[in-house]
Amino acid sequence: MTSYSHLINALVAVFAISAMPMLAMADDADTTYQNISETYGAVPTFFWQFQREEVADAWEAFSAHQMNPDLALEGGMRELMGVAVAAQGSCQSCLYFHTAAALANGASEADILAALRVGEATGRLDAIIAKVDATPRDFRRAKDLVLWGDMTTVAVRSPSAEFCRRLLAAGDLAGFCEE
């Protein structure tokens, strides 16, 4: 075998090995598109806009959280939250969807405008507060002042230890709960 054919065989092997994860992603994407189609009767257009390797995660988030009727938040509230977040994320398609879904779930135009204002204010404050080097204790004290008009944490108003454990497991919220 010539050195040229060794090179060709080596390149074929490298390409075959590097294509394996892409083939697995293709299977994941195809399975996901099939699942979406079985759920809705067709695949909504926006799912085709995702990269193939992202569609399974997008469907999981959408079906398990956004469209899950078993969540504690009722659909209208969930969609108003979607309006506020979509407006901050500059996603016009998302804003359109969540506005239409909020209206379909009984929200009024005033509710939608309020969600937009709260989302905008929260985004602005979040950006400002993120620059401040404050301790979780400082924020707990500020929370008490703003919510209850005093600087004393009342146990009944504080999150339970179990709720704190669940919050900490869900995200980087160290210091949110009392130590």
C-alpha cells in the first residue's frame, strides 16, 4: 500500500469518527421532530429554525415547562412571564407568540402592557444591581425593608429550608436563603 493510500485511509477514518456525534445528533433531531409532529400534528415553523443539535433541548424546555399544563403557574401567568422575558431578550417572534398565548389564556391588553413594563424595569435594575458588590445578607435586609417595611426577617415570611434547597439546586442562588 502506498503512503498516499495510507493517508486516504487515515483521513476516511478521521472523518468517520468525527461524523459519529453528528449522526447521533441527527437521530436526536429526527426523533424530536417526530415527537413534535405527533404532539401538534405538524412541526411549528420556529422549531425548524434551531440548529439540529439544539432542537431536542428546545423541545424539552418548551414541552416540559412552557406548555406543561401540570405546572403550578396557570397558563395566563406563565405567558405573561414569557412576554416579560421575551421583551428583554429582543426576540420579536417570542414576544409575538407569548402575547398571543397570553391573550388566548385570558390576559387583557393591560396585563400584557404591565408585564412588558415589569420586565423592562426588572431587566434594567438587574443590570444595575449586577454591578454592585453586595452580600446576600445586604439583599435579605433590603428585601425585608421593601416587602415588610422593617429590617427584621420574620420566619414565616422567609423561604423554608426545603424550598431553599430546591432553589439552590435549580440555579446559582447561594445566599438567597438564611444561613
